[in-house]
Amino acid sequence: NVLAMLQKLGRKTAFIGKVGRDGFGFQLEKALKEVSIATDNLCFDDVRTTLAVVQKKSDGDRDFFFYRNPGADIMLRPEEIRENLIKMTKIFHYGSLSLTNEPVRTATRKAVGIAEEAGVIISFDPNLRKPLWKTEALAREQIEYGVRHCQVLKISDDELVWFTGKEDFDQAAEYMQTQYHIPLLLISMGKQGSRAYCGEQRAEIPAFLNPHTIETTGAGDTFMGCMLHQILDRGFRNLTKTDMEEMLQFANAAASLITTKRGALRVMPAK
């Protein structure tokens, strides 16, 4: 979804991951090609494609159910990572779902190492899905790895409270900046909008609440794609409050638009 949003904004993207040699896997490959995301490092396995079922709750939030025991996505091996693809990129973006199991955890860490060595901007979105982790302690340990190895962190409000134990977002942000020295911290707050912290600067923009909202799946990814698009133009250090407010407003608007459509990958909003 993040890559699809970036493609819609004219950026060139590539996906790294693994699907099964089955109907769902071929369907996902077709979807990526439809929106022009490069599939050079999309791998196939005899293990079936992982499935995620999203159930909408009465309060508008979602529950996730996964069929992954194992699933093809966790079978990506370190030797299947195409180093040159990462070395020639400007931003490497990943989440915690590829840190839950081996061998994909080692493959992810290898990719991060390649990106760091090449001086690539590393962007991390924990995207915590508790049912996929053996224990919450393991989830925290692996997500902390991601937090330590990024310059741009996008985290949801509930993930931030879970990770820091602090209910006050400003206090939680200060903890994250002090403890992990993150240059640009982005907090998505659902109906409350979003915040950004860069050095001493802080910005907050309310959400564009949309009467035509159908579902919120993909809103965070759409927001992130728009933020990465703007980071390519403005950078991620020494951003002013005005810079961040403009970036958040653009990203919030896109996130609002995607909630009016079913799905995300194929229906990202145009600029």
C-alpha cells in the first residue's frame, strides 16, 4: 500500500517479499504489476500465501485474523535478498511483520544492514499485529530493533503507548527521541489526526473526517506513502514546524480519501 501511494505520486518503487505459488500469490503479483511496483525481488515458495482477514468492529476499529502456519512471507531467506536493489534506492521502508519469524527475520536484518552501509534513508512502521507474535516480549524486542535502525519512525498512537508505557504523546515522543535518537518521529492518531516531531520542533494537524468513510484499512499506509514522498523532497532533518504541518496536511488528506474506498493498493488517490 505504501509503495502504491508512492507510485501514484510518480515515484519508482520495488517490493521485497515472498508469496506462495498459488492463486493468492499470483493475484498479488498481478496487483503489484498493475500499479507498476517492480517485482524483481518478489519471490515464490511452495508454502501457501499468508492470508489476513480484517473484521470491522462496531466502533470503527479493526480486528485482524491471520492464516500463517507457516506462510510464504516468513519463508523469505537472506540469500534471496537482491543487494543491488537496496543499494540503488533512496528509502528502505519496512515493518515488524517480517521480524516475527525465521528465516525472514534474518533476511530483513540483512536488508537493513545493506541499506545502512549504502547510506539509504531507513523508514520503519511497527504495524503491531499481536496475534502474529509468540509473546509480547518478543514483539517488543524485535520492534525495538526496528526503532534503533531507522531515521524515520511512523507509529500509531496505541503502539506508542504500548511501547513506551506513557499515555501522554509528548512525553512518549520525548522518550523515543532521547532513548533512540530518531530524527523524524511521526504519530498517526486516527480520528485525532497526526503529529510530527523533528528535533525541538513539533507539529499537529487534525484529521479530515469524511462523511463517506467506508473503512480505515490502508489509511496509515497511504499517510506513510505521502510522508515518504515529501521526505524525498524536503529531507528528514531540520524540518520547521511549517514544513511538518504542510507535510502532515497533505498526508492526512490522502488518508481521508482512501477511507472512502474499499481496499487501498489499486485505488490510491491522485495528487
